Amino acid sequence: MHIQGDMIIGRQAVRGSAGALRAYNPATHAEMEPAFGTATEADLDRACRLAEQALDAYRAVPLEQRARFLETIAEQILAIGPVLIERASAESGLPTARLEGERMRTVNQLRLFAKVVRDGHFLEATLDSALPQRTPPRPDLRMRKIPLGAVAVFGASNFPLAFSVAGGDTASALAAGCPVVVKAHNAHLGTSELVGKAILAAAIECGMPEGVFSLLIGEGNQIGADLVSHPAIKAVGFTGSRSGGLALMRIANARKEPVPVYAEMSSINPFFLLPGALAANTQKLASGFVDSLTLGVGQFCTNPGLVIGLEGEAFNAFCVAAAEALQAKTAGTMLTAGIHKAYVDAVERRAGIEGVQLLARGGEQGAGCAAQAALYQCDAATFLANPALEEEIFGPASILVRCRDEAEMLAVAQHVEGQLTATIHATASDRALAGKLLPTLERKAGRILFNGFPTGVEVSHAMVHGGPFPATSDSRTTSVGATAIERFLRPVCYQDVPSELLPEELRDDNPLGLARVVDGELTITA
Amino acid sequence: MHIQGDMIIGRQAVRGSAGALRAYNPATHAEMEPAFGTATEADLDRACRLAEQALDAYRAVPLEQRARFLETIAEQILAIGPVLIERASAESGLPTARLEGERMRTVNQLRLFAKVVRDGHFLEATLDSALPQRTPPRPDLRMRKIPLGAVAVFGASNFPLAFSVAGGDTASALAAGCPVVVKAHNAHLGTSELVGKAILAAAIECGMPEGVFSLLIGEGNQIGADLVSHPAIKAVGFTGSRSGGLALMRIANARKEPVPVYAEMSSINPFFLLPGALAANTQKLASGFVDSLTLGVGQFCTNPGLVIGLEGEAFNAFCVAAAEALQAKTAGTMLTAGIHKAYVDAVERRAGIEGVQLLARGGEQGAGCAAQAALYQCDAATFLANPALEEEIFGPASILVRCRDEAEMLAVAQHVEGQLTATIHATASDRALAGKLLPTLERKAGRILFNGFPTGVEVSHAMVHGGPFPATSDSRTTSVGATAIERFLRPVCYQDVPSELLPEELRDDNPLGLARVVDGELTITA
């Protein structure tokens, strides 16, 4: 497949005429071919109007066919072949093995949502029988979920496949029955075109209505603002920086009709080393932590940017071992020149904070956008007094916080902002302290891990990739896993609606064989 | 029980010292005894802090005990006896029979949420087994919902019991495990104190932690703004005007940590008369519509404020019959002097709009805050061109819109803003047109009724009392019915958490006997 610099609007590849953009190779500092045309206001409006017009037809597509559409997207992505991995690697600096894994994750995610669609449990079909003899009589009431409407999706720089054009937001929105308009990430324009055309091919193959998917290209923030402001857009999915997420929230709230924004923004993922675990596994914890910190050049939302332990011999030994492990890590190429510059600046700022000591730097910074890892330490009082130490550094930098006692460790837990994850390393002897930390961490994070590392987010039914603000804009949801579909649905109640006008999922004979709540009891058909 | 002018903060009845307020009898225009003390900033802060402190203890209370707490509140409300009804009637102008019905609805709502709590389905317990042999290995993942935190509740003027101190927002928040801080509605201060003390008595009887419930009194908008701004508050429930709801949304979004606002605001509840139904039941439809319009002096969120029909003989006959029925309705006392004045002004404004004809007025306006019903008509072109005709008039006023043809009727359906309800009157001969209206109305409303009247909102599992903006601030939710509990929950994932630290609902042996999703399959234990 040849990359042509196209957008996709409805059923057509369209060349934008507002301006031109090129992808950039962060390893070689070279601009890449071809040039991509950017969207005019009319292009954006057309994509949004087509999405709105597609809504009723798309949500009426039978669930089996909707599931097949998701599976066909997966097949079409695989059919692109090695060019997808090569282009994504050139645009992102990520190694091909990592991108092959990410492609499989993207494909499996689409297949998971196909299963979710077939199950139909997300419809939450609920029936209350009429009680005509009651005073006053109770009408026949039936409830199901329907899609919110067209969804705008903004991909992330750090996952050019799994959180981008056909990533979790797109997959869950399409699964919910929502048409999707993606704004391509400028850091991987060619990758976006390849995947966008795979979705288009699947939409045509499966007979989906025109407008079910569009892909727009544009420079700067204006196109994003215009997309979120468009009246046809009814929800927004975003993965990126806190400033970017907050900007989209402001725009969405200022609309005549405000719409929900699901922004996954920033997290430093506190990592608690309890005394028993730290003493028992000092070396293993140190190397595991440094591996997790430097994985993908530290460019994961769940990167462990804050380590908390109790002062003492074991903690000192951990610091030494972690420093050594970090020094042995070679500098990796970051995703973009902008991310690299922000990382270098943030690391420098942190070094200048009073009470913060630099423990170690990783291998020397080479050419291109290579990032040298950085490890700091401070005491809990310094951490608690300095809000700047809570800011996410996107990249392989972390700070080790020494606590005098358990009370100070609990104080740090209570102090931190909302997080995607919180990790506890504990042995049986640490159970009492772990039990004290747990209720606080439940209030702070979307996912709590024991004796593991937060990087690596499983795509499954029980996953929560979310958390209280500012980790996300909406703690009630997850952007990864089966329940991500719930973000794009709303309930509708049907009162005394004649059976021939009822949707299939609410008919008496339950033709779809759904699990339903009937008169308050959850029932599963055999 | 004697009304003393108290607030409730934690376990104590407290007399506010910031100022004094009195309830007002809208029928006699008389201020009522006693004076109520209003909250100082310190009172508000204390109530919110206690709520925050109560959270971990309250959410750890076993589900059975939490359910008993809700049932005990119901018992304590019934135990207040006739003084509750008398006071509520004097404060609201509502007849005692209506208030007795509303008390039963309030009590049944608490009992429904007790059942919801016992079922435990709201926890959405989900388990994914570890796959240690997979590459990479899958960890053990378990998900449940936990409460968001302390909830601020603002009651409605028009339901001094069912949407107030112990109304749907409070009941569903307590059911979710959230402590509640209610801001008493100034239109029914005495009713609020009586119900607040019933909740306090139940909390003490059931051994609930201090701070699980507080009731604050205050004048003007400042106390509401302070409450929504308080860092301890993690969600807001509100039923009232559009301007009030929008103001709370702005405050909540401007917080350092934005929080969700569930505001039920305004709806004109379009009421479609299809030709077959209109011809077959002209008289019955006219009298049923006027009964629904004037029920409770038109002071229902689901009041039918917009009627749409096709021009012709049947529609003309409907207009005549509705006008006659309306003229026969006597003027009823409105809830407050402010609501009455707003109604009189709005009715006057509407009469001045070009293309709008007054069809009929109800019985003469008497003394006090009595409201004379009003019925207008216009053609569809006038309605579509004039946004003022879409504004909710809170009270017994409605407008009949004549459409030239089906296309114009569909255009009106597509034009209206988000609504709580939409009603279709149709016989078998109207099915084709009803089928065309349905997809549009699903996108506009939270509840769709056939051949009924929108006033009367059943408290059950399938009810949706919600809808797209501006009907509510969040179309993804309902404020009435079992699923209202979902507004106050968020998911947490537990990865490889040792079994002795797992919450009961996620343990292998499922001690609570919950329905759970296990490896993607919904399972119900026998």
C-alpha cells in the first residue's frame, strides 16, 4: 500500500487543500515523504455532517454485522503488512518488535469489542412489566442503551497503533454504534493514513453507511478545537498531555450543548515499596523498576515516576542498585522532537529543586531525539512541600521518596493527585501496612497492583485504564478494556411502546438471547 | 416532632448563626414559624469534612447493613406522621393527598435502593483469570465499582419529599456508599428539617459513621457555590431551573478538580398527535392532555408544554376540546411567589410573540400564588423560527403546533432540544409515521411514551428520567430508578491483589453470591 498524503472523508480518500504537513523521523531528524494535505473548514464540516447522517443507519445495523465490521478492520490492518510497521517505526522511533506487539494488541482489541458487541450485555436491556391492576397502574417500561452520536478521537503520540486511528477509543465508539471522526496525530501521519484506509476498506466490505468513519489532518490546535466544537460531535476521546486534555474539556464545556470529553492526561503512578518486600527483593525490585521506567524510553502513561519507601538500609541498597541499573541503560530515541525537548527541560528543572538530589543518569545522550534516563531522590517532607515534584515528566525519569515512618508514607499516599495506577510491593509481613494504604489508593487510582510493574495494560474485561482527575477527565470510565464501550452510550426508556416498534433487544421473545434485567432480576437465557 | 429551625451537621442538630430564614406559605402569603439559622462558612466546611472522613468507614459497611440504613430512613420518615404532610402542604401549597402519595413514593424509592444494594449488581464485579503461561503472562485482574466520594444534593421546589432531602439523589448516593450533604431548599425548610432528622435518627440507629449525612441551610446562591466548590465534594445532584443547573456546572468545571454535576434542568416534553389517534380519540386526548398539563399546577418536569399535530378537522376539534377543558380548570396555588411571578411573566411574553394565538385561559386567578392555565397555538413555521417558543414555562402553559404535513412534523421533532420525555399518540394506522419519528425522538429524549401522558414517573428498574442537554447536564444517566446509583460510582481494578486484601465481592469464593462477569462470561450463582 502506497502512502499518498490523504485524509478520508466518508467513502473517499481526499487530499486536503488548506496546507501541507510532513511526517518527521525523530532518529534522523529528517522530514519524510509524502506531503499530507490539511483539512479546510469545509472538509471538517463535511466529515462531521456525514458522521451525523450515518448515525441512525449505523446504529440500526444488526449486532452481528457490527461485530463483523470490527473484525474486518482487524483483518484489513493485518493485511497492510510490513509497510505499516516500517512506517510507524520511522515516524515514532519505536522498534519494530514493539510495534508488531502493538499491532497485535490493536487487532485483539478490535476482536474483544466484536465479542462485546455480540454479547449485547452493554445494551443493559431492562424490562419492568406493566401492572394494570395497581393504583395507579404501572405502564410497561423497557430500557436499553443507545449510542451518544458521532465521536471525535484524538490519538496519542506514544501508541501510533493502539491509541490512534483504530485504537481503543475508535474501537469502543464503533462498538457502541457511534460514527467516528479521527484527527490524525501529526507525529504519525503515514501510519494514520494506512490504518484509516484499512478502516475504509472494512466499512465498504461490510456495507457500512457512508460517514461511519472519517480521518482528518490538520496543523496546530485549531482543527482540534473546531472538531470538538462541531455540533454533530457528541463525545470526545483523547489521550495526551494534561494541557491538551484541559483545553479540550474547556472547549467542550463552552459549547451550546456541552459534550463529554474522555481525556487520559497525566499520571506519575506511585510505586510503594513496603519494608518486607524491599528487604527480601532489593536487587530484583531495583532492576524490575528500572526496566519498567525505561521501557519504551519511559513514554508510557503508566510509567513509574514516583517511588516511595521507608528510609533505612534496604532503601539505601535499593537506591544504589537502581542507580546502577539506570546507568547501564542506553539512551533511546523519543517519539518527537517536541517531546524530547520537553523531557530535557523537565529533567533540568527537577535538578534545580532544593532538597532534590540526582541519584543517577542513564547512558549518554546520542544524536537525534535520544533521552538520557534520570533518577532523583528526596525526603517525604520535600516531596509534600513541592507541587512541582508531582508533575509528570514524560520520559524515563523518576524520583525516589524516603519516608521516616509509616505515617509519612500514608501522608504521601493521601497527598498525591489522581492516578492511573498505584503499585504496592509487599510480602506477608507487610500486610498490615498494605491494608492501611489500600483504601487511600482506591480513592486515588483506577488500578492497584501488587508486586508488579504498572507498565503493560492488559486489554480485558476487568481492566481499568482510568482514574481520578487529573489522571483522566472522568474517573467513572476506562479507556482500555471491555467497559470502555460504556463511555459512548446513554439509556432510553420505552413506555408502552407497541411490540412491532420495539428494538429487538427489548422484545418479549428476546430474539437476541440477551442477559436482561426483568422486574428487577438479572436473567440469562440458556 | 417539633420544628426548631435546625441544620444537621454530623451527629448533631445545629443552629446556624450566619443569619435567619423563614419558610413562606404561598397560599396565604404569610411567613411561617420558626426562624431557621443559616450556615456559616465554618458550618459548611465542617459538614463537608465530616462527609469526607466518613467515606472510608461508610463504604466499608456491609451491603446488608447499608440496605437496612436505607430502609430505616423510610421507617423514620413514616414515623414523623401527619405533621410532615401538614408542614409540606403549608410550605408548598400542594394538597395533602398529593403529598401523601409523594411520601409513599419517597419511601418506596428508599426501599428500591435497599434492594439494589442487596443485589450488589451495581458493583459490576468482573474477574479475569491470570494466564501465567501466556507470553506475556496475563496477571489476575478484578474490577468493582466504588463510591465517588461525598455528594452535594440540591432539592427541587416541586417535590418537597421525593426530590429533596431524602429524595432520589440522596437515596441513590447513600446506596452507592457516598456520604451526602444536602442544601435545604428554602421553599420547604420545615419539611427539610423533619426529614433530615429522620435520616439522622436512622443513621444513629444503624450505627453509621458520623458525617454520612448533613443538612445545611443558607440564603441565596453563595452557599450552593461554596458547597459545589468544596474539595471534599466529589459529585453534585441537582433538580431545578436551567439557569441554576448551568451555574452549578460552571462552578464544578472551574474547580481545581472538576466534578460531575447531575442537573435535571428543563424540558417541554413534546407530545405528538398522529392523525389516526387524533381522529379516533379527539375528546379523550384533549381532556387527558389538559389533565396532565394542569396536574400539580403544571409544576412537573415532564409537563407537556408542546403539542404537535397535523392540521385538519381532527386537530381543530382537538383545539376546541382542549380549550374547553382548560377553561374548566380552576387556578391552583403555585409553590412559591417567585415561581408564580416567573409564570405570569412568561405567559405574558408568549402572548406577545408574532404568529402565536391564545387559545384559552384557565379559571380566573384568585388570591395568593394561584396560576391561571394558558393554551396557545401557532403553525410549525412560526415554532421553527422562534427559539423563545422552545423555552420551558414552569406551570400550566402549553402550545399547540399545527404542521402542514408529515415532513413538517418530522422537522419539528428534529428541531427540538434535548428532552426528558417525548410522547406519541398513534393507532395501528399511524405506525409508519410513528416509525419515522422514533429514531429522531430516541436521539432527543430519555423516555419515549406511546398513548400515555408524560407526567407520572415510575420508580423502577427500567425508568430513565434523564435526557440530552438541556434536559439534563449528563444524558448518560437517570435521576429516577434503580440505575440512578451508577452516577455515584467509579471502577477500580485490582491486579494480583492478595486474596486476604481483596474486597468480598471479588473473592474467589464469591461470598456475597453476586452475579459477576468471569473471563468475559456473565455468571449468576444459583
